[in-house]
Amino acid sequence: MKEKDFNKTFGDLPPEDFSNESRQELSDIKRIYDIVINDAGPDPPESMDTRFYEMLENETLKSGNKKFGSIMTMATSSAAFRRALNIAAGIALFIAGWLGASFSGNSGNKKQLALLTNELSDLKESLVLTMMKQSSPVERIQAVTMVTTMDKVDSEITICLLSVLSYDPNDNVRLVALETLAGYADIPEVREGLIRSISHQQSPLIQIRLAELMLALEEKRSVEEFRKILSDITLDYNVRTRLTETIEVLL
Amino acid sequence: MKVVDGDVDKFGILYERYKKSMFGYFFRLTHGDTAVSEDLAHAVFYKALKYKHSYRGTGTFAKWIFHIAHNIGVDYYRKMKRISSSEYLSHLHQEDKYENNDIEREEDLSLLSRAMGYLSHEDREVLILGKIKELRYSEIAEITGNTESAVKTRIFRALKRLKDIYLKLETTQYERERL
């Protein structure tokens, strides 16, 4: 996502607001603006998740939606799975730390330590790749979510995520893959993959999210892909309107 | 749109997408009050689910849900105005607790949080909305009932006020540390 640019945003304000300010004044305001914009804020407490999913459960029961079981399983098992993974990572770090402390200074053992760290990273990657191929959508969502906990993501993972985005039979899995990939949109291959995936989407939610993303990225190459979707005469009216607006802004 | 059509379980995905920005919105608005921010953010998602049919799909979902948040924030502010000013001020001046190892950045944010406490509710809100990446300025204008240029002017003037307060607090803190 592109940051909201200070000069672009405020440069066209009337002179009494912007251009009459001294250079020092503008520089101070810009400094405050940067702090405000870059303040990511805290993560919400876990209790907020619990309250939300309890509310959703009640609401779903009221509306007679039987799919809810999968949501609760997804929310709880995903959290439990992440905890288990964190414990495993903690144990691995402890072993790595112990090895490091025991053999510090020895370059041979430093190499062993680096090897161990790489192996752990590979193990996590293999786990993610295996889980992405599971038949259960919940497990595939867990796999995609796990990617965000990885220190670095290689092309094997991004290719797999792009494949999930284009071909996974479940819309929820695709949407989570899209949200994850959006975080790597600065990688040219990922960006191209995101553009290519547009014409594979049937879900209005994903089509609109992709349109928002392409707008944020100011990605003109996506226009052709959106036009392919627009050629479908059965396309949802709201999606049609949104895609048309997106194309107008991009061009 | 599937949520609007009654496919309620999709709402979980929307919640996951907006929970951080929604919590952050109220966290800044209430000056780091975690409990109140959680309550207000929960109220937003509750209302969004309850009144899902009012989302027509004509604007972004972000705009729609932050419109609800804006109304809830205004109600909260009105209630806060009814309580004693000293209680309100002590509430405003609570410092944020950031889990951040970067001391300088932590100090910046803590100072920023205190400085925000001296702004009006409207100035504070427009600054917080302005930093949400999913929202365009035209959408912030719709949420707050202004024109786009008025929103930009308001943000700029709020930034100016914030800068004055921030620098004052920074100088005071520097002088206090020297003593």
C-alpha cells in the first residue's frame, strides 16, 4: 500500500494554509504527519476476538446458518495452532541459543547454528506448503495465515499463494491468500501474479478487494484484466460499477 | 456483499481485515484506553452485523464501517462531555503503553498521544481517519459530512495545532529532564 503523500495531499490547499507557511514550519508539520501516519497502533486484545466470535455464533444460530461451525473451528484452532507453533519455535530457539552459548567463538559451530536456523525455516516452509494442499479449507486458511509469521518468504511460497488465489475452490481461502499477498505486492512477480489472478475470480468480494488493491498500487496493467471480467453480462451490478470506476481512475 | 445476502460467516473475514484499524481508531480517539476501545470497536462490528442490509455496495466497505465508527465515536464523546471535566482530562492524559523496543519512537508516540489529548474531538478524529490507508479523502469527507477540500484543510490545520502542542510538550520534557 502506498503511503498518503504529504505534498500531494496538502500541496493544493489555499495559500493561506500551505504555501504561506515557512519552510521550517512545513518541515515541522511534515515531521508530525510522519509520526501520525507511521504509528501502526497496538494490536487489539484477544478478548475482542472472543467477544466477536461469540456474537457471530449467536447471530449465525439465529439466522440458521450451519456453516458457522467452520468459523469457530477456524478461529479457535487457528489460535491454538499458532500457539503450538510458537511453543515449537520457542523450543527450537532455546536449543539454538544453548548451542550458541555452548560453542560460542567456534566458527564451525557457528556454521552449525546457521544451518540449524535455516533448517528450521525450511521446516516451517515445508509445513506451510503441505498444509496448503490439505482438503480442509480451515487447514488451508491456517497455512496461508502462517505465511505472515515467516521472517522471509521465498518464491516457492509466493507461487503457491498465487496458485491458491487463482484456483482454490473456497472463496474464504482465496480471500485470505489475497490479503496475505497484498503484503508482498512490492515484489514484481507477486504484483504480476495478482494482476493475472483477476480474471480467475468469481466472488464479488474478491473482485472488489482486487480492484481496491490495484487502485492503491496504481497498477494500470490491471485494466485489461478488469475488462475481461466486465465482459461477463451476468456480472453483479455493484461489482460492475466498482470495476468501471476503478478503470476510470487508473486510466 | 455475501454478508448482506445473509451469508453471515463471511463476516469473520471482514472482521479479521478491519479489527486492527478499528481498534486503533478508538485507541487513538480515547487516548489509549484499551477497555473502552475494545467496547467501542465491538459495538461497531455488532452494529455492522445487525444492520448489514444497509450496506448497498455502492461505496467501499471501509467507508461504510468507518461511518458507523464515526457515529459511535460521536455518541461516546457526547457521553464523555457529560462527565466531570477533571475525570475527562485525567482520562485523556493517560499515556499509551507501547510494546516497542525503540525508545525514541516510543517517546515520540507517547508525546504524540499526549498532544492529541489537547485537540478537539473533531480534529482528532479527522487525523485518525486520514491515516487509515483504506479510506480515500473523498470517503472521509462523506463520513464526516464535509467536502474533500474541507477535510484536507481540517487535517492540515489539525496537524499544525498538533505540531505546536507537540513541540511545546517536547520542550517542557527536555527542560524537566535537564533539571
